Amino acid sequence: MAMAVTKEEKGVNKRLVENNGYLAAHREELRSRYMNEFVAAYNSQVVGHDRDLEALQRRLKGKDPAHELRTIAIQHVAEKDLPVIIFPEKERKS
């Protein structure tokens, strides 16, 4: 049974998609500045970067409580993009 998505969750998802879109649209620029680092985007701007993902996440969390961490997009910037493969979840038998 599918659960209903709240208005707040829809807003969070929308902002996360927008922030991921920003990172995708600026990929080449990010490569020239942040190669082999994790880059975080919020409200269509870079808000942090680090080679260590956990260090970046800690800084973002402590930087500004107003940041909605669920809406910050974080991507690793590499020389070549890797394909993303998503496997569908298998149905569970009762």
C-alpha cells in the first residue's frame, strides 16, 4: 500500500531536484574548480565542498541550522561521469 506524500515532502523533493539540476547544469565549471571533491548545492549555489563526504556533511549541519539538509544536493565531481544504474525493488511475497 502506497503512503500519501505530504505537501512538505513534495516541496523538499522539488528543491532537491532543483539543486541537483543546478549541479548538473554547471558540471564543467565544477570540474574545473572541485575535481575529485564532493560538492553541495543549495538554492542554486555551491554551499560547500570537500574530498571527505562525512566532513562536508558535518560542516553543512553545523554551519546554519536554517539549511534544510534534506534539500541540499551533494554530488561527487569526477573527470568522467559514471552511469547510474537503478535496480527496481523486488516484490516481496507475503
